[in-house]
Amino acid sequence: MNIDNRIKYRHLLCFLEVARQGSLARAAEAMSISQPAVSKTLKELEALLQASLFERGTRGVSLTAAGRAFLRHAGPSVQALREGVRSLRSGEHEGGTVRLGVLSTVESGLLPAVVRRLHEQHAALTVAVETGPSAHLLGQLRVGELDLVVGRMTESPQIEGLAFEHLYSESMTLVVRRDHPLLGAGPEALGDFPVVVPLASTTIRRYADSLFVQHGMTLPPRRLETLSVALSRRYVLDGDAVWVAPLDAVRLDLAQGELCELNVGLPEPGGSVGICSNPALSPSLASQWCRDALRECARVYRQPLA
């Protein structure tokens, strides 16, 4: 089947923005055009493809099966074109940019080491990092807005159709400041203190929920729900809160004695930290460099914490 030469770049951009926003109005605002213009462009594309790409509802739009199939190719195609234009304008010798989506599980531990290694090896490389929940980052990866996503995300439903490469296993742990009254106490006292847990919509939150369930407790109402490592760390160091944290996020603080682990008698088996990529997207040279650096730095994390 030949590609219809009437399909324009603007059709693809409009389709991708509506898929990303889930709303014609929000897509129109993001593209600085009118909502009728967005609707007209989509209708043109659907007519050219002879397929319905979106289902309209009271809360916005959602992709049809045909829309999901087209998305797997439209996003990478647009990104490949952007990458081609960039390479002509800047030259591959300049290294370009690698766009990483990074989950909080690796933001403060693995990632700085990876960026240092990349800049040591490729002086002209720009590393652009976006953080957030796995659902958001994997959505960006799917439409070609990110080159790679790094973290603990194998249980996210959004990973379907994407490729995942395991790097190492990482556990969740409970940490407190070094002179916390819970040190040496039993797990039954957990409910007396505020807690810091991942956001309810994230894949790692279920480990926090499971921990309290196994001890016959519910999560205390006094809790901070966040993916911010900096906020969590400061809040715990300055008070009596208990942080249910990814080990990577507190590895350095534990080694330096700033934070201490609580042993509650329920070892957590650990989840898979790795690299997620879009198999429909041709990898750039910069993303290949980044993948190599991630593999090299991950070797340290395969060893138990001393």
C-alpha cells in the first residue's frame, strides 16, 4: 500500500498532540490554533487513512484500535524527521541531544553517574532529563518525545508494546533520621508516625501499601505522597517521618549515616530497574551512547549495599 502523498506533516503533528492531550481543546491550546482547525485536520487525516482514529466522549477523546496502531509509527516518524533536520543543521560530530525520561527510583543515584560518564566520553553531548510518573514518561516515549525511559516500571500497563532491558534489581526500604525513636522499636509502632510514600498512581506505591497490610495496619492519614526525592529527604531528616523509599534514592545517605534503615521483618524482593525504549523508533547515536553508559554504571548497583 502506497503512502498517500496528501498526508502532511501538520496532520501528524495534530494527531500526536491530540493523542497526548486526550482533548481537542487542550491540543488546540498547545498548538496555538483553534479547536475547529484541530477537528478539521483530524477529519482530513481520518479520511485519507480511511479509518477512525479517535473515539469522542464527554471527557475528551481516546484512541481507537486503529489510532493506537497508527500512533506506534506516527510518533517515531515525526521524531526521525526532526532528528534528520537536527543532524543536518548541527552535524553528528557535535553529539546532539539525548532525551531521557527518569523515574524517581534512579534520579538521585544512578543518573548522576551516567551523566558524568557521558560527558567524560562525549564532550558536546546534551542530556535532557524529564521526570515524572511512569505513565506520563512512557506516553512520551511512545510518541517519540523521549529517546529512553529509565527506572522501575515493568508493572506499568503503559509498557505494553515497548521494549524493556533489565539493568539490576532494586528493593524498597524504610528509612528514618539517625536518632529516630523508632530505631530499635517494633513494627507495630509504625502507625504512630507520619510516613512518606510514592504517589498513589505509581507502580511502586503498591509496595508501601503491601507493607502496612502485612502488618495489619492501614497507611496513617498523616502522610506525604510524592515522587520528589529532595522533598522526601528534607522532610525525613528534619522530623519524625518514616520514608518508604527506593533503595537507590537513599543509598548515599545510608552509606554516610545520615539516614538509617528500619528492619520490620518483611524483606522486599526487589523490582527490576531498566531501560525502556520504543522499538518503532530508530535509535539515535546519542541514545546508543546513553544506553552503553547506563549498562556500565548499573554494574555497581548489582552489588549488595555495603
